Amino acid sequence: MALRLGVPSLLLVFAAAACASAPRPTRASIQIRANPRATLEGRVRDPEGRPVAGIAVRGIPYGKDIPWSDWAVTECDGSFRLSLFAPSTYGFQLLWNKTSVITASREDPARLNLPLAPGERRAGIALTFLGALWKPVTASAPERTPSCP
């Protein structure tokens, strides 16, 4: 059985994809790139406190002219390290199996408001992977928390 999408459905798919793409550089963003980056270290755990390995994390800047940084993949203990453009305030996006879901939960990493200054080093950031809330949206949430053997 083939899945057929009408034009309105395709537009929604493309519109949803566009929401998660990084903005184009502006004059202000080029100036911010010249600042020393902030370094952020933390861990991703599931709601039961188990480490989540192999999930990608990136900072979502709350600012029009802030460049987006690269993804970091968590280690076996759930740890990650990000190099972020500053000054800015950040929330965080998680990516597993090429899928990212932002939930309405106050525990969702995207709901954080973490201000960072140029050159700042911050450790001990705790992010929660809400896999159970991903399941109604996508089949990409794992049955159990991804971790190392």
C-alpha cells in the first residue's frame, strides 16, 4: 500500500522541517562569532536517572542573531560538551535516530533558559530525555533508554 500525501500535507512537512534549521548569518551574528565561545558540560538522563548514551544534544539560542552550534553526542555515562556562541540564552534540543521532539513538559530541555556569557565555562547541566512523551508523536523513541553495553 503506497502512502500518498496531498500538496497541503507536503507543505506541512516542509514547514516543520524549516522550523528546525539554523538561520542565515547576519552582520550581528558574524560579530558574535568573533567572541570567545562559552563551554557547557552536562549529562542526559532518563526520568529514572539512568544515563542516555548516543543521543545528540545542541543548544538552541534565544536570539535572532546568534549562530547555531554543532551537535554533540552523549558518551556512555550520558555526558556531553558543547561549545556555544555567546552572549545568549539557551534551551536544548535532543536528537535520536534522526528525530527530535519538543514536548510541552516543563522538564523538556527545550524549555530551559540558560544564559551564557562569552568565554564562560559551565558544568553540571542536567537534561532529561523524555522518551515516553516522544512515543505518541513518533515511533523513533526507543523501548528502553539507549545506553552503552
